[in-house]
Amino acid sequence: MPQLRGSDHQSRSDEFVGAIRGPEFSRIFGVETEYGVSVTENTRPVETGQVAMMMFQPVVTRSRSTNTYLGNGARLYLDVGSHPEYATAETLTPLATLAQDLAGEHIMRRLALDAQRQLREHYGDAAKIHVFKNNTDSSGHSFGCHENYLLRRFVSLRTIERELIPFLVTRQLFSGAGMLGPEGFEMSQRARFLDDAVSSATTRARPMVNTRDEPHANPDQYRRLHVIVGDSNRSQTATWMKLATTHLVLSAIEESVAQDEASPFESCILQDPGLAISQVSKDISGKATIRLSEETTQGGGTTCALDVQRFYLQVAQSFVSRHADTIDDILPDAAQVLELWENALDAIDSHRWRDLSSWVDWAAKLALFQRIDSRYSADEDYARRRSQQIDFEYHDIVNGVTYPSLLHHGAMRTLVDEDAVRTAVHTPPADTRAALRGAFVDKALRSDSLWACDWTHISLSSSNRVEAELIDPFDARPTAEYLAVMKALDRPGVGLSYNA
């Protein structure tokens, strides 16, 4: 990899650069998690779709729909294929996003346990509902964990394809959820299901970044970067690091584009991202050979995941150093992020991957698998079946015991305590427009009005429709139109139902 370029290049657009200095590197984050559902120990057959609908019956009773928004600003819905899905409210920091994501786990668990009690009335007292926060089922189907980052519009998708994709392909070194694949252990559950680097497709072909242009903000200023390459993590630290490191990389990209500088990441362009992500996933040493594009600054060649990640880390360290005075506004705990990032790469490079088992999901799972292999070395078939069971059970947020046991014994780091999670279940972030949406939903639920909302609008249906636009995701201040809608909720409604 080449050396970093100097940071003293004179911008050709000082006004543009000034517009993104300091706190203006702020970003909106969000995570959408699709969950898998299954049933065991039932006395007679029951369809998974039926179980998912049973889980969502309280949602349908409340909203007459399987698609609704909640008082904490989040969206809860039943996706294609009977996958329950939870999309976090807009947040300003990776840690706040983590709290909202964990709130989603809490809500899904509560829905599943309520449905399980009903299920046992008809399908046996031992029937269990399993809700998996993972990315593949036993039949080989894949479902996603999607990250959303608000990105300045002046950064092109071509730039993202060339400069961000190599980072996303290789960050599975610390963000992969791990799995027992057809050819052995793999670091990432999503890697073998991805076809393209950047595309508008989501089912016919699965890209790493989806290009559907739905910014949910001012489209002249922003695009919403929809990253669908990532695994669903149980580890709180892995989720936080996945978001925080990506934020730093995006900030460095925005800065170089605004300054009209050649990005250092031009040296990392991959020849075949789809092949590379599979090669990286199957080699826990981080040293599998991956090919660079001839478009790179050095004209091609080969590299490995560790070298790519070390280069992105070096750029991020330089970025943080240049913005030392305002880094707390850009990313709280940036120093801790960089330290953990470097420690992870060092551990893998020196074959000490077990040192990561307290926060990297794949390392935690692989340590469990190796322990099983050692304990049952005389019965390889049983050891394999037991590891396969743990592979799924680790991700079961309802009846799983493996991950909770790791937490109970202090073997897995946590960043957000249970009190904060319970707060996030009912309370939206106070510093984004989610606060306005959440307050509206809470008040609308206590009224008898017909109402609707989405990420950017709220409205009441009556003889005179009342609505307000929430176009700025950074703005939690109520507008006159918003206050008019809230005031209208104080008047008698027009019916006993609503639509969300």
C-alpha cells in the first residue's frame, strides 16, 4: 500500500470545505434488522408465516396493519417471507444506534414470548418460538442486517464503489458473525450470498451497497447510503465498531471529495469484490490473497484483508488527528474505536484471534466450536451436530441460552445496560426528528383519530387533512405545522382506528 497523501493540499472550493468542518461531519445512522422465525417441540405442524402473524397480532390489533411506527420513533413491520423486521429511529451516534437496535431485540422477544403462550394452547405445552438475529437459515436462505448512513450528495456512488467497498469487504475481520459453512468455518454469514458491489437490486442479485435513492432527507444535500453487506451481530461491541469505523471512513471520503483531493483509498480498489469477500470470509488469518484492480494508483497487484484494513485504519487515524479539536462532535470515543480496531488487526495478524472472543462474534463462536470438538473428539458426528446447533442457538433472542450465558459469565463485553435498553424501547432519541415522530405516535395512540406517518411526514385524516413534513433528520425542533398537527390531536377524532 502507498503512503498517505499530505493533508495540507489547498482546496479548490474553500466554501465547500468549510461547510463540512467539525460538527458538520455529523451523520444520521440507522439499522434495519430482519429476523428469522422457527418453531420446535410443537405437537402438530404449524407454518412459520402463521407464527410470525401470531407474533404481530398485537401490532395488527393496534394499527390494523403489520407495518407501523412506534413511540420510540422506530418502524416495526413484517417483511417479505414472514421476516419480522425492526428499523431503528434516526440517531446521531453509533452508541445511540446500538441502544435502539437492542430495543428492537427487546420488542421482538416480547412479541415472541406472548405468541409462544398462545401457541402452547394449541400446539403443545412444550412448543417454542425461536427468533434468530442472524443472516441464514438451515435451508440456505439469506436475510439481512442493513445499515443506513446519511451521506453528503456530492459524494458519488462511483466513489463509494471504488473507495468504500474494499473496507466493507474486509471489515468482517471484526464484524463477521461467523458460521459453519459448506466448506468449513467462515467469518461472515452474508459473504457467500452477495453478487454485486453496488446495485439497485435486493433479491434478484444482492449487492453490498443498494443504490435505491431514498434519502429521507433533502435530496439536494444528502443521499442515504444503504449498506446491506453486514452481518447481524449479537455482540454489542461489534455492532458499535461496525458503525463507528464505517462513519470514520465515510468522513474521510467526504473530506477528500470536498477538498477535491485524490483519495488515498484509490489504492484499495478491488478487481472482483464478490470473489474477494468470499475469499476473506474463509480465511481467519486475514491473509488470503485478493486481487486489486488495475485502476488502483499502483496499477493492480495483490493484497490481503489485513493490509487493506490497516490502510483504512491509518487513514482514519490521520483524520482523527487532523480534527482533534472537534472529534468529540464527529465521533465520541473515537480514540477507543481506533484502539480497538488496531488491537483486533494485531491479534489476527499474530494468530491470537481468541483474544477477540469477548467482542467479535465469529471469534466467540469459533472458540465454542473448538471446545466442543475437543470435548467430543471421540464422536466427531456428535461434535459436528452440536456445533451446528450452537451456530444457530447463539443467535436465538427468545429461547437461546448460549449468548446469555456468555454475558452472565462476563465473557462478552457490553456497552449498553438493561436500563438504557428499556428506556430506548419507549423513548426516541431526543436530538433527531425521531423525537417529533415518537411524540406524535404516542399522542395519536391515545386519541381516536385516523393518523398516518412515515420517516418524513405525519398526518391526520379528517374533513380537513392536517399534516407536517419532517424533512430534516437532524432537527428535533417542532415547526408550526407540527404543532398544528399535535394540537389537532386534542380535538375529537373522526373514528376509532388509525393507519400507520
